[in-house]
Amino acid sequence: MKAFLNMKQIPGEAEHKEEMIDMCKAIQEMYDDGVKDGIQKGVEHGIAAVIRTCRNLNVSEEDTLNNVQKEYELSMEEAKKYLETYWR
């Protein structure tokens, strides 16, 4: 088309490419955010399952807390929050 019109660039073509690049980037960022959210939810489900299993097997709260903290590489405060939430 450019050759037919003897033009170096079709008006609006560069802007369209920039919009396409920005849209692709935006879509990729949304996808990446979704993946991160999914991974985090999966980890939380795993932590909840470990805590419930330990409780059902009569493992002490302290041993469960230490296990979750170590296995999931959490701070003691984070592990305590999970234990408070899922040790019912």
C-alpha cells in the first residue's frame, strides 16, 4: 500500500503499532497478575491443608506452627496468622 501511494508511512500506522504494543503489554501484565494471584491462592490452600492435617493427626499447635513456618519459608508472624485462621 505504501509503495502504491509512494509514501514512506501510512498516516496513523506508527500510532497504531504503538497502541498495539501498549495493548499487548497491558494484556501480558493482566495475565501475569492473574498467574501470581493463582499461585498465591494455591499456596494458601496448601498451608490450610497442612494445618488441618496436623490438627487431625493431633500434632501440637507449636509443632504445626514451626512446620508451616519452615516449609513455606514464612516469618513467624505470617505463620501465626495462618494458624489462627485455619486451626479450627
